[in-house]
Amino acid sequence: MATIQSLDPMTPMFAQFKEKTGPIVLANTFLVPQETAEAFLPLFRRQAEFMEAQPGFVSLRMHRGTAGSRLLMNVAVWESTEALATAIGSPEFQRMAAEFPDDVVSYPHIFEQIDV
């Protein structure tokens, strides 16, 4: 199973579920060792297909860092924190998450869009 780390230790992702808001963006940056990358992507695709079928899911895009970076970043839009929390908490999602290689580190964080 991947290790989950907080980008902002003051507001870890699971604490963010307490704020009932939406729409939201889940930005999840993965540090994937080169020797694990080939195994990681098919597992992520299965997980993405599951998430796309969940109530409240809007969209998902995966991005790869440039210049040989080991970073991948998933940007997913959800209707609400409740919808995302329900999907992540489902037994099927938890089974899939357990399949991720142990040397992958995940940095998830929830965001709201703001006007600038």
C-alpha cells in the first residue's frame, strides 16, 4: 500500500472531509520510483475507472512531471467532499488502494476554486 503524506500538516486530507463543501478538486501528487512506474499506472487506471462510476464524480486527469521526474499528479473534480469521502471509504476502493506498491508516496489535498 502507498504511504500517504500531507502537503500541509495543519490540514491533512482526511481532516478536510469535515468541511462540507463543493465543488472540490482533489490534487494527489504521487512520488513513484522509476522501477515501480510500470506497475503503478495500470493499478491507477483501474482505480480511476471505479471512481468515474461513483456518484458526485465530475472529471479526472493524470499528469506526469517533465525531464525524467518521478512525480505523477492526479487532478480530480468532485461535486462535494461528501461524495469523495464516500467513494474513498468504499470497501472496493480500499481493496484497490491496498494493491499500490509500498514504495509509492501519495500527497493528496483538497482544494476549492477561488476567483483571482
